[in-house]
Amino acid sequence: MQPDMNDKEQLFLETLSDLRDHINTGSEYKLKRASGLLRQLLVDTATLLAQANRRHRLKIRFPVGTLSPINPHPGSFVMRGFGPSACGKLVQATLDQFLGCHCLAANGGVFSVRDIIKVTAEIRGGVHAGERVSPEWPLDKP
């Protein structure tokens, strides 16, 4: 551990390194497992991001493109990114705004970044596998 870092800050940096490694492999398995890291970093009740930032109190922002709402139609599947190449102008979103960005429409429902991370981590094998969150979630069928 670096001398000026606490345990949470070190864990944060090592988790980011693991996340990069998982994403760079491109394997479906590693991408699913990356969802568990994302959940720990960004979604859990006490996020690792917040714990690591407690001493620094930085205003964390996520550059996302401005998006028009996704209008789902029964039987349609729409997936989109929200980087500059997909959306043009970038805005600086808070964590909650970023996690709330809609990025997928399927089976008549619209899903946010948070939804995708949670379903992949908690149902599709990122951390847990096979249990449905609720009957309303069309994406949680393994």
C-alpha cells in the first residue's frame, strides 16, 4: 500500500485496475464479473467510490451525452451508448444521474445503467446467478 493512502483508497485503485483488466479481455465471463466490480464501486449502499473519496471530498462527475428518452415498443430492442460519438454534446453527470441514464429498451421496458449493473451482477452471474429480482423485470431471466 502506498504510504499516503488508507485501505479503502487502495482497494478502490485495485478494483479499478481489476475492472480495466476484465473489460480489456473482452470475454463474456470477465464482462459479467466486471458487473460485480461496478456494483461495488458505484451501486452498493456504501459505494467504494464514496468510501475512497471520504477524505478527499472530490466532486465526482461522469461525462455523458445528452440523450432523448427511449420510447420502447412491445417486441422492440434498443440499446445505445451515451459517449460523445453516440450523443454529441457531453454533460457532467453526478453518480445518481449517470446511474439513471437509460441505455436499453426491451420487452416494453426502459432500463438504466443501474438496472443493467444490478441485473448482470445479481442475476446473470457477475456475483450471483439465477434468481429473479421480481416478475416485473424482463431482463432477469437467466
